[in-house]
Amino acid sequence: MAGTRSSTKQAPSSSPISSQGKVSVTNESTATKRKAESPSAPKSKRGRKSSEKAQTTIEESMPDVVEKDASKDTNMVDETAEKPSEESVTDSVNKTPDKAMNGGDQNGHEVSKNDSKSKMDDTGEIEPTIADKSDDNLEYKTTNGDAVEESSKREDSTPSSILEKGIIYFFFRGRVGINEPSDVGDIARSYMVLRPLPHGAKLGEGAIGDAGNNRLLALPKKVLPASPRDRFMVFVEKAKSSMEDIKKESLTSSDYATATAGTRHTPAATPIGEGVYAITTTGRESHLAYILTIPSELSEVQKDVGLRERGSFVLSAKNPQYAGPANTNLPQGPGYPQEILDEFRSLRWMPVQPKLIDYENAQFLLIGSGADALEKATEQQPKDEKHDTDTPLEEMEKLEHEDEIRAEHLKGDDSIFEDLGLSSKEYPKLQTTW
């Protein structure tokens, strides 16, 4: 299935999906198609690719987790918990640290879009601050790629509750020896690739240049969390990386020899979706909200993996100074500097700020939400209302519409490969059916 989707200003509701066994979604949200002329963007040189030292992948360091199927991973889900409210979920994590993996959310504080300049008030919450603008007199400037432009007007209209925005890609990899998975049980692991954009960025024509700030997130659970009962651990496998490094070390196919089974083949990762995302704060929680651009309509693969046309997850970062369940421990921690460790204080969990997931081996919980997840994640905050900015949802819909036009001018579904610098001949096509 090819093509992209258009967004509307009103987010439709999504049906919840089952967290037991095979994940399914019914009657996903629909979006009204709209046409717009493609804005032209000035050409620019692409950003320089950064190089990182090769490291052990999550699969190599956690072979037992990789081989488990979805039904055996339910130790991270509290099967007896009632659907919590925002406040009850927040209080449960740090008061019951031993159960954080199985049902805790976070007890944290509000975070700012400019996390390096956040200010904490006397209640322990971090108040979002509006970043200083150094280019107020500049309407547009090209940044990290032909398609990305930075606008001072867009910066001013973007709410401070959006801590980060960008392009998100979804992949999965089949089990060893299975090039074409026939159901969720054939998936070894799922991935998300986050490509952050400047806060005031808008999208024009062309592929997105590689700024070397990409993240690869690994989901051993294989599927996305469907409800607040689902709390799945996610690992930052690559951070501040070029797409070339991510491609070579994590997404390509490989062969290796074993003493008993001969040569084994690990298939290349298969793309299943692209869209726009925003990491937002609602005060006591942070969220990963997304709107899909590709494919144009959800098919069985996307539904089974747990993707929605519009969705959101609560994010809660793990304090590496506390041990977790044995099957989630990594040989090496994220290497946070002392200033970040101090922000955790004595908390085992805190709301995710973008800087917390800029370290390889960082761990965080991805917590499912209900049908109104996107609306909750993109609520306008009082401070932004005073500044008369767009709502977070309005900014996401602008970005989604720009991404839709951009993808149409590339190669439809194949724009994923062009964006990421991948060869469509070396990787499976975007998969929509088993």
C-alpha cells in the first residue's frame, strides 16, 4: 500500500488494543484528505555525518530477552492494576519502586522544552521556559538538510510544552532465519528511529539531511503498549548517531557461524511506518505523541504491532543508580553525568526529557494510553495560553501536513529509504500485510 495521509485539526478517537497475545486495533482514526501546494525550500549542504565507536547491540548483550516471545514478556505488565488516573499513576512508581516495571508510572516534575535552562520551583516541579530567540529578525534559515528550514515565526508560535519534535520511523526485524515474518510471533524485536528537528523547524521539499543527532530505540517487547496496564521497557541502542552508523550496526542483515547450527542469517529490519512526533510535557508527565504519514491507511501489520494513525505513550526514565529486573539489566549503564544523576534525586523514575535519551543504554518505560491519548498529550498548558502560541496538536498537524507533501514529492513509501539514506534494494519494502 502506498501513499501518505493528510491531517485534520481535530484528532479523531482511536480504539484501544489488546495487550494479551496478538495485538489488534479496530476502527482506527480517520483523517480528512486535504491538498496543498508544496512549499519550496532553499537548497543547502547537508550536515556532516558523525562517527561513533561500534558497541555491543542490545541483541548481543541480552540474548535471552531477544528470544522470548510476546507472551513471556508480560512480567513488565501489572495484570491486576486498574486503569490509573494521571495523579495515581504518578504517585505509584517511586512509592513502590519494586513494582515500577509492573505497573508504576512516574513521580516527577514538569520539564522544559529547553531542558538545559529549566528552573525548578519550590514544589519540585520544573517549569517550562521559552528559549531565547537569537534569530528574531530572520524569517527562514536552512538547517540540517534540503527539506528542513528554521523559521523565527514558527519558533514563536510553537508551544514550550513541546520539548522536542521531529520525524519518527517504525521498524521490526524478523527472527533469525525468518526473512518474511508471517505474524507477530516471527518478530525478534521492534525499533523506533527518532530524528529531532529544530524547535522552529518547518519542512519543505526533499530528503532530510543527516545532522548526526539520530536515536535508535529498541523494543524487546516486539509490540507497542496498548493500554495503561502495558508498561514496556525500551532501550536507547544508538544516540547522537549518524544514519550511516545506525544502518551499518543495527538495521542491515548479517550472517554468523555457529558450532552446532552452521551459518545463521539475521534479516534486515523492515520499515512499517513513518510520521511526525513530539515529546511533550503536561506538568507531571511526559509523552511521546505521534501522527503517521506513511502508510496512508493502517493495514494488518501496523495494527498487529500496535500502531495507530494518531497515538501517544507516557514516558518514564529509569534511574540507573537502581537495579531493575534481571532480564532488563544491561552490561553497561547510560553514562549520565553527575548533574543528570542529581536531577533524579532519590527517585527511581522521572519524566523523560530529551537529554535523558541522548545516552546509549539509557532505559525508560513506554506506557500505553487510552483512546484519547493524543488529546491528553497535546493539551495546551496555561503558560502557553498566555503567550498565544499554537496548541501542541496544531503544531504537530502542521508538521504532519508538511511531511505528507514532502513524501509525495519523493517516492511515496520509498521516501523512508531516501530520508534514511538506505538502499531500497538492500531492505524489505514497507510491509503492510503478513
